[in-house]
Amino acid sequence: MAEAETALGYEQARDELIEVVRKLEAGGTSLEDSLALWERGEELAKVCRHWLEGARARLDSALAARDGGPGAGPGADGE
């Protein structure tokens, strides 16, 4: 992913992606413009996916630390 793309925040990328989809659905653009919009949409979708995967990893890490942190689990209390 290009450095400029990673600089986009999730909300900014999502909003731009919504606009790209709206333009594609509206039609009336040339084939060349439609292809350019499609490619931009793919790039924006990757940015969103990157942010969501990062958020999922952070959430999973936080849940693991809460539910099974060091010393947690069977036998951890000396039984």
C-alpha cells in the first residue's frame, strides 16, 4: 500500500469510497473514468481493510489480556 494511502484515516477512506461507489452507480461516465474510479475504490477498500484488521488485532489482544492474561487459566492459582 502506498505511503499516501496509509496516511488516510479510516473514516476519510470510507467516505471517499462511498462517493466513488455513488459515482459508479450513477453511471454516465466514460469507460476510462469508470475504470479509474474502480481502481480508486479498490485502493480505498484496501485502506479500510487495513484499518479494520488493525482494530480487530487490537481488540483481540485486549480481550486476550483481559480473559487470559499471564497467570490466568487452569492451575494458575496453585490448585
